[in-house]
Amino acid sequence: MVTMLPESRASFQLQLLKVGKGSLAEFVLQREEPLWIKTHWLNGRQAVCPAACLPDVDCPACVEQIPRVSGFLVVAQLVAGRMRPFLFEVSDSSWARLRMLCQMEKLEPSAGLMVCARRQSFNRPISLEPVGLSKGGVIDALAGWRKVAGAVAVVFRLPLPEPGHEVSDWAASCEPFARVTVVRGLAKLS
Ligand SMILES: [Zn+2]
């Protein structure tokens, strides 16, 4: 008899790819669109808004500040001769500019697109430029929204997306946990 083990948090864990000031990184997109999540900065920490992807949920932090919209992507980068997966965070403005550049170069922001990320300074958004389509840069196991949602869940200590979940089911399961973190963060502010 084969028993299905529950998926572990470790199996979803991905290192966050950071681009330092004045440096650049090249990587391959594994999906065509980031997972968009609203977050708050509370006490110098990024916290997921309980209303992250849910339209009819009220959030005590949204009363105090406009949430920031962050996009999360699973990307693969060539490290020591092997494609390795990372989690990468983008702003909506960086992503919109990448899409515009893709259009100009008749490329699709799809899985397999090689992207160059540059950061000129810490107070400016990362600039993303399409490089071209990569050969062999797509890792099948990284496709699907659960991979990126799972990695985000590990970073923010939220429940993992379950098999069969839609994004809205997962967001609903995260809501009470995100609310506790946001309420704690707000209490420390006052
Ligand atoms: Zn909020």
C-alpha cells in the first residue's frame, strides 16, 4: 500500500533571489505571470495583508496605510553549471515595464523567457529587461501556481496551498494567520 505523505514546508522552500545595488542577475521565468499579493510594512517587516487576494475582506492595516502590491515569481538561475530555482519579488511597475519591452521586441513574458534584472539604487525599483528565450531553462516541476504560492507561504509563515486548491481557497486559508500578524504589527506601532 502506498501512503501519500503530506507535502512538507521544506519541499516548497525557495531561496529569495536578491539583486544588490549596482549589480545584475540573469534568470529564466518559470511562469508567465507573477502571483500578486498585497503586503504591509509594519515595524520594518513585510506582512501579508489579510485581504491579500480577497476582495470582500476588511483589513485593519489597510485603514492605516495603502498596501503595496508585490509580485512573486519562481525563476531559475544558472549556478555552478546547474539551473537552480529561486523566489523573486517584483513591483507592479517593474513588471509593467518588462511587459512593454517584451512587446517592443515581439517576445512574450512566458515561461522560458530569460530576463536581466538590474538595480541602480535601493530606492528605485529593479529594472527588468528581456534577454531572449532560453533553451532548457524551464524546469517542469516549477510550473503551476502552487509552487510559487508554497514558496510565498514558507516566507510569510502562512498555510501551504493544498492539492486541489484554487488561489482563492488558499488565500481564504491564509486570511486568519495574516490577520494575526498584521494585528500584532499594528499593536507594536502604537
Ligand atoms: Zn491590508
